[in-house]
Amino acid sequence: MEELLQSFIGESWLLYVILAVPPLVFILLYALVTVWTEMKVSAHMQDRVAYMYTGPHGLFQPVADILKLLQKEDTIPAAADKTLFRLAPFLVFTGTYAGFAALPFSSAYIGSNINLGVFYIVAVSSIVVVGLLMAGWASNNKWSLFGAMRSAAQVISYEIPTALALLIAVMITGSLNLQEVIRFQDGGIFNWVVFGGPFPLLQKLLLLPFTFIAFLILFVAGIAEVNRTPFDLPEAESELVQGYNTEYSGMKFAIFYLAEYANMYLVSAIAACVFLGGWSSPFGDFMSGPLWGVFWIVLKGFFFVFLQIWIRWTLPRLRVDQLMYTSWKVLTPFLFVCVFAVGLILVL
Amino acid sequence: MIDSKTLPTNYVTKPEKRATSTGRSLRTDEMIINMGPQHPSTHGVLRLEIVVDGEIVVDVIPHIGYLHRCFEKHAEHMTNYQQVIPYADRMDYLSSMSNDWAYALTVERLLKLEVPQRVEYIRVIMAELQRIASHLIAVGTYAIDMGAFTPFLWCFRDRERILDLFEMTCGARLLYNYIWVGGVSHDLPAGFVEKAKDFCKDFRTTLKEVHDVLTYNEIFVKRTANVGVLPKDVAVNYSCSGPMLRGSGVDWDLRRDDPYGVYGKFEWGVQIGKGTKGTVGDCWDRYMVRMNEMEESTKIVEQAIAWLPEGNVQSAIPKRIRPEAGEMYARTESPRGELGFYVISDGTASPYRVKGRAPAFVNLSVLPEISKGAMIADLVAIVGSVDIVLGEVDR
Amino acid sequence: MTAQEIHDSLKAKFEGAVVEAKLDAPQPWIRIDEHRIRDVCRFLCDEPGFEFDYLMCLSGVDYNDGNLGVVYHLSSMPQKHKIVLKVRCTKEDPHVQSVASVWGTANWHEREAYDMFGIVFDEHPDLRRILCGDDYPGHPLRKDFKVPEFYNGMKVPY
């Protein structure tokens, strides 16, 4: 798509603006759908019906919510650090949005086809932490500060398992470019990294337990990185009121939420790209192609988003020390073993 | 850079030097935080002034009184003993029936009055349904405190059915004014018995669901077991009562040990904490005592419905009661524990002094004792497991 | 143990501490000297045979004859008996010994009695108002309490 556009408008800034638009549109649409889905899924789990009046089955409720949020008063606490307070939500969103740049949507479209794609996403999504810390500090509210400290500790701790799990996929596929990683897995469900990748049967069977564990850990760490139950400590409602976004209202609050939902998809899509073949069809050549690619990756991403929603409305929340314990003493050692084993299997 | 202006003013309480691993000293401070009066997990307007060292709670100072409505002063100014009952309703607004009964029982004992058998049975049915409703809220909100939202709504779904039963009996859903001195205000309506039976049958399924999704959930167990351990002797010394006391392994239930009503006729068991998942007296034990008590209450309701006698629902007493001068303290087992009223009569139609001995008030006073050294998340777990209702704490 | 037995042993043990008693009331009570209540309570709490380990209720009372009183409702879990203790003090000098060191629960109950009646509990660990605001004028449950016309500049009743 990049080449196609280049042939029309040449090498100019306009090209990059146009290339940047689809992820943004996608995030906005996706957030609308997910807000509605989350409400509906949680409601049905809880014997309720949720929105029913705004459109059929409350379909237009997210739109109404946005209209409400736009009209809400945008309050800033008097004692807050106003500059940082205003900047924080946008920084959080920027971090997430920047991650979308290297996320492939189909074999033909990726925001920026860089060779260090996986590495780039892991690195750039850390900006989110800066935003959260900024929000917590600038609010000048002790609960917010707690939330910010927790989120910083948490996101950084869980970057390690995430990076290690991605490393396993990278070791198998031999590339950091997400398009390459996906192409490597093309050709049906059994070529996916989670099932051992496109290797001879014996090697595949040897790899399978390790890749599967790595995949599960990546998913768990992903939930922790987006701060959702059971890892929603930074905004633990019953403990820290709302954590770092306690003092936010109106559109700034909405942007935090938008960033959270976008992040949900980001981690889901990365997991889908490196372990589940991204945009490649599970049926080999059947239903494959650039447009089907969009369908498949969004489907896979949504499946994991749905799983996250499901988990959120089922499990209680961990405590801070248990959260750290999970990351440093359970997930990380497991992954070291996996990395070592996968390396060994690949060499042999 | 952020200048010092933006630092919260009372940030620094106790400067303290601490050695770090690099050998250089790093100054760390304790921080005072107000948890409440507006905080999601203080279950009302409780304010906890907590001193924290990072995430660790160094000290807790509860401040109460934000919901003080002068119950005792009001009661003294009533012109009739019956008029106090609506006020008693509002003490513990999640278990009004039990409050009514406790007050009515005190005045009846002051009057040396026997109520008809049917009234006793109706009161038992109401109080036990109320106990289930109240424990459902306790368990549901506890789930929310732990971050699990779904069990909360399941609990509320079933509580709603109990409230429907109360509504068809006396028209109110929260503050009933149903149990009066000398009887109850109305007889049970047609269809009540069937609906209550249906409820008891279905309710066990809910209990099982909550057990499945919450009680034995590994995260929930990790969060509550060995947290906020209340030893037996401390519990007794602080006069804790109800699930709080039984959770600490003390086999004490006023329904059995200081009998009132017709509880002696039913078959049921007192539930105590056994330390299944941790230490005896931890949050999980208190939670589990509540869960088990709901099951026992269901048994009592079923038996009481089956044996419900016919008869009057009001004994013949004058409209304006004038007990002879004297005093009486009577206690009952409300969902939260020992609910007692101390009533002094001077022979006139209005009580001379009414003191409500609120279980939540007493149970809350042990909080600083058991929450020192816990983490903030544990503090939330402990406050939730005490199951306070601020209406009762502040009266 | 009956109230009579408790009364007799208290009389024997603490000379002059038992001021008055009414043992034929529905709930028999014994009035103790307000400056010796703690020793009596300590004895009742710890002594085998009595073991009043559970303070059910502690209430302040205004008797409207210039006297304030505190009523202790004790019960024993192992012995399953109950007794009511009372103390009296004058409104001019409302000092009573605190029993918070005997039963932890007395702490808050005594604070409440202090708040509502102005009874000062000597040697209480933390005698502050508990239900009313710190700046509230007077002690509302006293029979001679008048609602102030203004509270912090707000008109009462509004």
C-alpha cells in the first residue's frame, strides 16, 4: 500500500499522514464496538441486560456516551500541575497509537514496515508509563500517586515477560519485522508459532509445549500491561478510588479510556501476529488475501479482547506483592526455561 | 521539574533515614492519607486516617460520626414507645427487621409481655430472610472490594427476591416498620409462604454459584486467607460479635446461647471459622461464616414456614404503652452480631433513655488492632470483612 | 453464679466499693464506687468463677437529679451468667475510672459516653469525641441540653 501510494503522491509528508489515518479510524471504531461489547458481555454474565433503550439493544449508547463526555465540564484541580495534567492523557494515547504504527493490518497494509517492528512496539508502548506517572503526579492526589507508582512498577515488571515471550517467537521465526514473522507462519493453522511453527513434525512436537507456554504468558502479561482485572491495581476502584485517573473528567478521562481500549487491542494483536499467524488464514490458501487478512487479524484480535473482557468480569484482583511475585518469580523464570529450551531445539 | 509548590502539603510526617543497599542513606517518609469519607470501599461514610509507608499501613485511626442522626436523642423525645421503631429501622438500614425485633423484644421484656406464637414464627422468618439479605450484601460488596464484580450482582439479584417478599408483606423494601411491640403490623399476605419456599429452594443454587466463582477462587483465597487475623482472645476482649466473633473460632451465637424467640425449636448449627485456608480468624473465615450462615438461615426459614401456626398477630396492648419504671437490656443476634437495646422507663409513655448497642460500632473498634502492618489492599479486605453499616455505627 | 453471690463476693473483696444494689430487679444491678470501678472490673474479668470476659454494653445515663451514671452490662461466655454494674457521678465533677484497659471494647463506648454526656473517664487512652464534631458545644444527651441557636455560623434549626 505504501508503494502504491508513493506512486501517486510521491515521497512527501502527505504520504505519512495518509498512512497514519487507518489505525486512528480503526481505534475509534473499535473502541465504540468494544465499549458496547464489554457492557453487554458483563451484563449477560451478571444476569442483567445492560443498555436497551438507545437504539436496538442499546447499540447507540457508546455514541451517546461520547456526546455526554464531550459536554462534560473539564475540571482541573486547583493544586494540580496544570501543564502535565493536560499533557498526560495525550501522552498515554500517543504511546499506544505509536504502537499501532508497526502493527500489520493485512499483508498489504502496515503503518510503517520497519525491520525492528516487534522491538519497536515493546519499546514505544513504554511511553504509556510516562503518561500514567505524569497523570498521577500532576493530579496532586495521593490516591492518584499510588496508582501511578503501581502502574509504573507493574508495566515495567510485565515488560520483561512480554519481551521474553516475543523473543521466543522471534527466535523461531528469525525476524523482528512483524510482516516477516507473519509470512513465516503462512500456510494454515499448523504453521502458527503457537503450534511449533512450520518445522518437521518431531521438532514441532518438541517446540509445542514451550511455544504454548510462552503464548499463554504473553497473554497474561498483556492483560497486566493494559491494567485490567485481575491486574487492574493502578486503577483498583475499591482501593485507590480510580488510581491515576481519579481527578480526570470529561474528554481527558475519555482519552484515558480510549487508550486503555486501544492498548487492549494492541496486545491482543501482537499476540495474534507473533503466535497465531496474524493476518494469515487458518485454512492455508482458502480465504486468504489482503482483504481477508484484515478480517483474520481483526477476528483474532477481537477474540483476545473478548477473552480479556471475560476474565475481567470473572476474577478478583491481585495484591501488589502478589502481582510482582507473579511476574518476577513465576512468569519470568518459566520464560527463561522456554527461551533456553527453544534455543536448544532450534540449534539441534 | 516540579517545584515544591505542587507537593501535597501534609506530605511529610516522620522523616526517617534508612540505609539502602548502596550504603547511601535515602530519606523515606510516611504519608498520611484519608481513606474516606468518600471512598468506594469504606461502605458508607467511614473515614480512616491511615499512615502508610509505601503500600504498608503503619497505623489506622477510624473517624466516625458522619452519619450521626441522634437516634438516642430522638428516641427520648418520642411520645410513644412504638414511635421509636421507625428510627430503629434506620439504624442498620440493611437489616431493619432485626433492629425492629431487637427493640420490640426489649420493650416486651420491660412489659413482661408474651407475644402470640404466630408472631414469634413470623419474626423468625423475617429475621432470617433479613439475615440472608444482609449477608448477601456483605458477601457481594466484599467481592467488589476484592475486584470481582460479577458475584455482587448475583447476590443482589437474590436479595431482590427477599425484598419483594418484604414488600408484599409490609409495603416497604428497605425500612419496614413491620415488627411492633406486641406483634407485627400485618399478617403474612396470601402467597407469601409459597414464594418464600421457592426462594429457599432456588437460593442454594446461588450459594453454589458464588462458591464456585469466588469462595474457592485462588486469587480470592490468596487475598483473604491469613489477612487481618483476629485472634480469639482479642475478639472476646473487644466484644466482637456475630460473624466477626464466630470467624475467630468462638462458638457463640445468641440465638442459641441467650435464646429469644422460638429459635430453640429449629434444627440448625452455629457456624464458626475453622481456618480452612489459613489461620483461624482471617478474612476468609469471616467470609465463609457468612456464606454458611446463609445456608443455615435458609434451613430455619424452611422449618419456620412449615410449622407456622395460626393465630393473632397482635397481642392486646394499649395504644400508648406505659411500662412500669425500670430498665432492661435485651440482645439479639442481628446479621452483624449482638444488637442490644438498653431501655430505661420512668413510667411515662416515652422512654427515658434508649441506648442502641450496635454490633458494627463495636466490631469496627477492633479495626486498628488487626490492620497494622497490612497493605492498603489488605486494609480494604479487612474493612470489608468486618461488614460495617455506617447507619448503625453512627446511629 | 447468681447476682447475690457476685454481690457478696464483691462486698467481701472490695470493702466499701459496693455502694448500692438491687438484686431483685429483672436484671439485678450493683452500684460501685466510681473511683474503684476498674479494680472491680479487673477482678470480675480475670477471677476464675466469674470470668466476665464480655462487656455487652456500656451506656451513659443522665438521671436528671444532678447525677450522671454509667451502666456496664457484663456477661460471661464460659460461665453464662450476667450482671449489671452501675456507677454515678455528679454533673459538676463527672469523673469515672476508665475500664478500657480491662475490655478493649470499652474504649469506644466510653468515648461515646464522654461525647454524649460529658463523663470524663480517667486514664482513658484516647478520650476524644466520637460521634459529634470536635467543636460541638455541649453534650447532647444530657437532659438539660439546649440545642444551640448557631453552630459554626449556621442557624439551627435551619
